[in-house]
Amino acid sequence: MRNPKALLQKLLFSCSQNRAFPLVYNSSPPYSLARVQTYVEVYMKWKKDPYFDSIDSIHRSLELKPVIAVKNFFISSSSSSSQENYSIPVSAISKKGLGFGISIKVARFLRNYPSFFDEFKGPQHDLPWFRLTDKAIELDKEERIVYEEFKDDIMERLKKLILMSGRRKVLPLKVIKGLHWNLGLPDEFFKDPLGYIGDECFEIVDIEDGLKGLAVLDDCSNKILSTMQKNAMKRGVYGGGADEAIEFPLYPSKGLRLKQKIKVWLAEFQKLPYVSPYDDSSCLDPDSDISEKRVVGLLHELLCLFVEHAAERKTLFCLKKPLMLPQKVHKAFERHPHMFYLSLKNKTCTAILKEAYCDNASIDPHPLAKVRKSYIALMKESACILKNIRMKNSSIKTSDEENVCHDDLDCEDDERSHLTEV
């Protein structure tokens, strides 16, 4: 006869690995046992919100991105003799447009932004050269001061993003580079990540497919509270327990009404335990409401880390695998229109965190946000400059045409007087 003690141990071990025996001891938090998904598939019509569609810091950011990339190229490529105004010949940049995300000729692109780039004739052969304007140089200096003074803040945001990746605590450098604009990372970071960070908490590791990744060491991955948890503690409605519920702040757009079935589901959804994006979620059933609350909380925290607290929806798709997001993660934005707004401006879909623009005190602003707004204001000046140039050229053309007419009239008068004398 078999050893009954060994048989019992084997049975208990097999039960602990099976979710069908919830009474057996399990080290996972209690909410991991939830397997219910009660969301009701009801069609919700998209509602346009003029307020979120008119935020320049979000929608002009896409236009600003290549301008800043070219500006940085001017600064890094200028020779020692031309560093005072950072000037380069157009030939030095004319074939690099695609690398900057420019779809038109680079010379035309530079002429579209005279408030950033000033055109002049070069020292040889009268070839076109461009230099940075004084205002662009001044803003670049302000930007570099921000990078120096708030380096720890920006690196902390990067660290938080990496810690959302679960147990491995690593993100591919390729993914980080794809989000560098959203995170506000400087170009110098990618030349030598560890050298720029100067922190022993990070390391470069090899991951699958021969890629390099940036990892956070275990000794530096202490308990981190999300923005939701911090705000709930301030309000006195959260004590830090694993099974405590935190209700997401909701900001309904004017005229947006949810179906009654969705309202009932949302009320129950808010009562579910809050799962921090920095906690291990591998024990969750991906088809449960708990899992969806974790995804929504992760997207909320992710947008809190970004400069504009918004991002193109397609940009977030590269995070599906590293952050263990579901294949249809975009559905979370559509199911929670009181938390996120999907803007369709600029022929793209931009996910905006409503809380960041409806409650200024709840989310810490990114250190780079103010400088970005100054860049956008300078970019707007280009439109005024170009308009004045067109008006000036139009008046000159009109004046020339009038002079031609006067000359023709004078010629006709001379001919008539000559015929009269004859």
C-alpha cells in the first residue's frame, strides 16, 4: 500500500495549483480568484468634446516633434565656428527628412518655420544655409536646464514604466525609444543610457530576439504607490490593503450619456478591488472584471507619466507584450469614456486622460510640459511671419503692376503727342 502521508501531500499540492479549489491556501491575493466578467456589450456612440479637441499642448505636439528633432540636429551638427547661431548648409540635412518624420522636402519644411530656422546665403556659391533663431536658441537653453534640474524626476518616470512590466522588470530599449517623446527623454539618453542615468539601480540586459533591454534591479524595486493610490490616501478612502477598492475619478463630457446597463455595470466595477499596475498580475484571470480594472488602472498611471498626459493610441500598442496588456486593449478607452477621451484630430486617434485637464491638483505635471508649451507658442509665430511675408510680396507685386500700367499710359501719351505734331 502506498504511503498515505505522501499521497496526501501530493493531493494538496495539486489542489493548490488548481483554481477549482479556492479553499486551499494560496499566496496570491484574494481578488485573483475572481473570474466573473459582467460587462454588457452595448454600443456607445462616440461624442465629440470641443474642449479636449482644442488643447494645443496635445494636438500641436505631433507637429512640434519633428521641429524639435531638426533643432537638435542643428545643435549637434554645427561646427565650432558656427556654434553661436548653430548654422548648417541645407545639403547637410536635405536627405535626412524621413529620420525626422518629415514627409516633404527638408528645405521646404525649414521655410515653413521661420520662427525657428532663419535662411541666408552661404559663404560659398550662394548656396542656402539655415541657422537657429535667437528665440529657438533661448528655448533650447531652457530645455537643457530642465533636463539637468529635473533629471531625477524624469528617470523616476522611466523607472515606473519599467516596473509595470511585472516580475521581469525590464523593457526593450527599442520600446523605450519609441516612447521617448511621450516620456520626455533627451537624445543624450540613448547614446549611453547607463552613463546618462548614473544610477546603480538600472542595468542593460539581453532579452529575446537579440534585443537589448533596460532593467531595474530587485534592490531598487521597492513598493511604489500609483497616482490613484496616493490621491485615495489623501482623501482618506484607502489604507493600502490588497482587497481595498478605489473608485476611478469620472469626468463626463457634456451631452455624453451612458446606457442604463453600462451605468449598472460601472457602479459595480468601481466597487472592485484596485490592482496596482506595479503589482504582479499574472495570477489574474484575463477574462475577469478584476483584470479589466487592472488594465484601466495601468493606462491611467501610464498617461500620468507622459508629458501631455495623452498619447496616440497606436503608440501604446508596442506596450501590449511588455506590460502584459490584452490584445484588444484599445477597448478599455472606449468602455470608459468618463475617464478617457479619444480625439480624432490630425487624422489620428489620441487617447487623453481627462483627469489631468479637469483636476490640476490630482496629477503631477511633467517638468518638460512648460517648455513644450513655449515651443508651441514659438511655432505659432511662424504662421504670422509667413502671412506677413505673403502680404508684403503681394503688395510689391501690386505696386509693380501699377508701375507697369503707368509706364504704358506714359508711352501712349507720348505716341499721341508725336502723331499730333506730325
